[in-house]
Amino acid sequence: MERLQQIASQATASVAPPPPPAHPLDPLSPQEIKAVSAVILEHYKGKQLTFNTITLREPIKRAYYEWKEKNGPAPPRLAYYVVVEKGVNGVQEGVVDVASLTVALSKSTDGVQPILTPHDLQATEEIVRSDPRVIRQCEIVGIPKEEMKNVYCDAWTIGYDERWGASRRLQQALMYWRSDEDDSHYSHPLDFCPIVDMNEGKVIYIDIPNRRRQVSKHKHSSFHPKHVAEKFGTPENPSGFRQDDTPYNVTQPNGVSFKMTGHVMEWSNFKFHIGFNYREGIVLSDMTYNDHGNERPLFHRISLSEMIVPYGCPDFPHQRKHALDIGEYGAGYCTNPLALGCDCKGVIHYMDAHFTDKAGEALTVKNAVCIHEEDDGLLFKHSDFRDDFQTTVVTRGKKLIVSQIFTAANYEYCLYWIFRQDGTIKLEVRLTGILNTFVCGEDEDVGKWGTQVYPQVNAHNHQHLFSLRLDPRIDGDNNSASTSDAASGDGETGSTQNMYGNAFYAKKTVFKTVADSLTNATTTRTWDIFNPSKINKFSGKPSSYKLVSTWASPLLAKEGSLVRKRAPWAAYTTEVVPYRDDDLGYGRLYPSGEHVAQWSGDGSRGMREWIGNGEDKIENTDILLFHTFGITHFPAPEDFPVMPTEIFDLMLRPRHFFTENPVLDVKPSYAKTTTEVKQGLTGTDTCSLNVDKTSRLAFAETSSCCKK
Ligand SMILES: *[C@@H]1O[C@H](CO)[C@@H](O)[C@H](O)[C@H]1NC(C)=O
Ligand SMILES: *[C@@H]1O[C@H](CO)[C@@H](O)[C@H](O)[C@H]1NC(C)=O
Ligand SMILES: *[C@@H]1O[C@H](CO)[C@@H](O)[C@H](O)[C@H]1NC(C)=O
Ligand SMILES: [Cu+2]
């Protein structure tokens, strides 16, 4: 239910309008956030407000390209906000026009709750620790009152619990005990789960299992250097660290080969805008590739629009563990400040991120986005066998990496948007951090729903699934999409079509309607996004970007489960829907809906609404492609007490987009023609110059390994 209120003219706050942005897609500056919060305070005068969100309301696509490509006016600078009003349930939200400092729209939405902010998560622990009923439960499982300072909780979104629905703003507190404050608490989970009402600041209920389990008496398992020293230190090597590790330095004597103008990146023919918001984190927009002077559009917008981490233990209340981390916590809100030279290495350009704090002041996360280059191995090579492989071309590549890392309670998600010089765009996810754990009894068989990763520590099975949102613009606004399956030729061996039985081909099935686009991954499947009116002069096939994604686990929760209801996008590997702006300019951004926290999963919203009856036409028009990818995680002891990064990735490759290998113009590192070989000429050789003098040390001075 929505109560919509249009405001004609509005009392202006006492702040001067902040300077306009360098680029319409730039995130709100700290000055803009401050100015907007002043307008909001004025608008809700006399009410007790907690600020939840102030972020850029991006211009709609049409307005953006009218400005960019048709000399049109700069699109209006709009800020979207959410506030929590004391004593009022639901979401108070609206839009502020930043130039005029007026509220353009304000409304109230029931049946959901606003996103959880880091402040919400931090506040929960103290509430839980001082609650007498929680203290009593701690005593029951073996933690005396005096130890309460060492009781911790990971505050989690409640998901949806029908006992309260969305009537109160709730969190579930997953309980743990530490031996001291430097410890990792995940080896000592507790068996009960308090429910906290955040608006009231109190515990309203405690879920207590029928079977009680005492807190484990086993030694804590942790991973900080002092704990490593305790585990592995010896008198000769007190730190316990491996001693065979030598420094690995990266030097870029002439700096980077990319150029940043404000938020606009130019690198090796790519050009795009790098945005960042509280929810999706990094957003890449208006991406083009300069094809020898012809600046060709690729994607209007790329982002991670949602994710879900559903757990597979059927026992109450573990079914509640299915965090929709992007919609419920925000990949931006949970983003880490990155440490110089640690989170990424080389010559680095950082971007800060700005949010609102609970009082409406601008809050800055330093170094939220890391931008750097890395060596990318060989781009291409060929040697001629005729002269013992002396005739050769070897070209090395570089890659550009735009990255962020966000922490969703126990897990870290390291996101790397990677660009290759041949026009390939990759997304690599490195999953690290700590397993969500639950206590098990000393001799308990944890069964098939989890793994005992340490004595009395049960880590439940779960999935990590993301929804990648692609707004393609391959050589223009109107695109189509299809599956491309590697298929055996029709006809049995011996038939006229397939006489020798060896035939195979790429079987393309173009999506005409939304229903056609609801496809699942198979081992032989990729997907093409293409411009049907732009035909490659050699292949006769349309200019395309191919989605290659092999980490595409199917959603394992069944039809009718809360998980499937609340993540209607996760049931398929792809969904293609027409692009649409709505009155607030959303442009179909969030496939589990605008407000995810405490959504029951009922009703038509997000992807369920966009799919509708499946009849919308999606051929040769402005489309959005959503792609579900990720992994299924069956924990093992190697994942504990902290998990070595688990890597999964996907890529978007140009196909029939160029008329030849697009990196022929990258200078080879080593090249010799047959004539040069015959005449004893050097050709091109920058390789031997690049061999570090220390290379010889690796094999000792006497080795004959190296070129003279
Ligand atoms: C390489 O990096 C290490 C730090 O990791 C530093 O101590 C050392 O001086 C560097 N060496 C060179 C040759 O730059
Ligand atoms: C894809 O998987 C879903 C279950 O997640 C199933 O309902 C649907 O029928 C499958 N679609 C196709 C085309 O196989
Ligand atoms: C794109 O498709 C729409 C129909 O979906 C059509 O109205 C429009 O003219 C097309 N634009 C171009 C440039 O082909
Ligand atoms: Cu996992």
C-alpha cells in the first residue's frame, strides 16, 4: 500500500545549492548529501528522523543520452532518500531536486522495511548483551553472567517471519562467545536466537531449540597473527609463518596507462563511467569501445542488482537464513576502506564513497574503489615450426581492474570488474571471510545438511547466488538475446545430413518473448546479446556480446519456499525483460523489489512483476538481461577458521563485433619475421629488457637458463 504525495512547492532549506556535478552520473558529493538532508529535515519538521539512505537518483536513459549525444539539457539532478520516522512503520521515501533544493516527491510504503545500515547492525549487539532473558539463556548454555562482555552476535536480517511480518523493524541475532575480544567467535556459536526490534531497541522474543546444546569447551580457532604464532610458532620461528616467502614487487616506472577524468575512465579503447551507490556498490555506465575512431556503444549500465545466500538446513529457525545481501544490507553500505598496496597491488587510483549517516551528515568510506592494472599474460602468440619456432610474434596483455570488497557479516565478497584489451569484460568474485556456524553436540552426527568443520562447529550447506543486471546497448539501443547451445548435428550416423556422425554446430534460439528468455544453464550453453541490424561483413552474423558463465548453480530451494518467493529472479539463469522507466525513474533496477527487508515474497513485484504473463516482446528493442550466477557451498574444514578465497567468474566477449582480432595493434613484446631470422636481425625484443636482474638469483649465477 502506498500513500503518494506530490508536493507543488516547498520551503527551501537554509543551505546554498551545492555546485553541479562534473557528470550527471556522478554519485552525490558530501556537500550534496548534506544539502539534501537539510531539505528533508525541513520537510519532516517536528518529526524524529533517522536517515537511512540518501543517494543519486540516476537520470533516466533517454534524458541521459539526449544530454550526451543530442546536445540536450543536463538531466535534473535528483536525490532519492529513505528516512525512518519514530513511531511510524514502513518506509518513508522520496526524491529531492538538488538544484532547487525542493522535495519533488514523498511517499510512504507499508509491508516492507528499509535496508539495514551498518549502524543498525552495530547497535544490535549491545541490546542483546544487556537483555536479562538473553543473559539467562547464556547461563543455560554454560556462559556465566560475568562473561557477558564476551558474548557477541552477528545481526542478520530476519528474512521474513510471519509471526511479525513487516509490522516491526526486526533483526535476528546469531549468537556467539569469544574467549577475548581479539578472538574469532565462529568456533563458539550458541544455540538460541534472539529477535530484536530495532526501532524499540529491545529483544522481543528468543527462539530456543527443543534440543539444547552447551557452548563448546574446545579451544577457540582463530586466524590473526598471534593465533597463528600460538598454533605453529617454534623456538626457531616464533611467528609460525612460512619462511620461503620473498617479496613480490610490481613496478610501473611510467605510471598507469589509464586516464580518469572525474569518474570517467579511458583505457585501451574502453571508455565508461564508474559510479558507486549504497546498494549495488560499483556501477559501470555508458560503456563504449573506440574501434579505430568509431566510438561504439556496448552497455548502458552494468551492476550487481541483487544476491541471495540461502541455507539448506531444514530445522527451524535456520530456514530464516537466506540473506538478500544487496537489497537487505547493500554492497555499498558494507564496503571496506581498502588498504594501500594490500587489497590491490601496483600503481593505484582510489575512489571514495559517500553516504549519509543516521543524522544526515555525509559519511565517507576512504578508498572504497580500487582501480589498477595487472599483467594479463599472453594476448596472442604464434611461432613457425619451419625454422624451429624462431619466426615468432608474442604480445603480452594488460588488464584493468575496478574492484571493491564488501563484508556481509561473516563473509567477504571481493568483486573485480576486469577489462581485457580485446574488448572482453569479466567479473571475478572472490569469496572469503568466515562460514556461518552453528553449535553441534560433542558426538552429534550433523547429518547431510552441514559439515562439522571443527569440534562442535557445524557449518550448514548454502548457496551464494548473484543477479547480474546488464543494460546492453550493443551498437545501439535496440538489442536481442538468444541462447547458443553446442549441439550435435541432426540425423543419425549414416543419414544424409550427418553421414559420418561427426557434425555439430552452434544452435541459436532467439528470445521473442520474456517467457522464451527464462532459461537455465546447461554445460554446453552460452547466451548472446546482439544487435540484429548490425551485421558483421565477414561472418554475416549480428554484432554481439556473448555471456560465458559456467558458475551458474541452480537454486536448490523448492517452489513455495520463502527463498523462491523472495528471490523470484533466482529460479532461472537468465531473464530478459523490456527496459522501462517508472515515475521515479527506477528503470527496473532491483529484481527482489525496491525494498527487500521483511518482504513476505507475496505479490507481484521485482522480477515477478516484470515477467508478468511472459508475453512482453523482447526482440530488437531496449532490453535488460538479468543473469543468476554463483556457487553452491558445501563447507569443509579447509574453509575454517577463515576461508581461502574461492573464485568464480563470468565473462562478456565480443563476437562478430569486430572484423578481425582487435588487439593486432597492441605492440608485440617479441617479434621476428622469417627474413629477420635468416639475416640474424633482432626484430622487436622488449622481453629480455624486462627480465629482472634478480631472475638469475632464482637458479644461481652458474645456470645456463638465461639469454646471453
Ligand atoms: C619491494 O617491496 C618490499 C615491501 O613488500 C619493500 O620492503 C622492498 O624495499 C621493495 N623492493 C624494491 C626493490 O623496491
Ligand atoms: C528452469 O528451472 C526451473 C526451476 O528452477 C524450472 O521451473 C523450469 O521449468 C526450467 N526451465 C527450463 C526451460 O528448463
Ligand atoms: C527500437 O525498437 C522500438 C520498438 O521496440 C522502435 O519503436 C524503435 O524505432 C527502434 N529504434 C531503432 C533505432 O531501431
Ligand atoms: Cu559460502
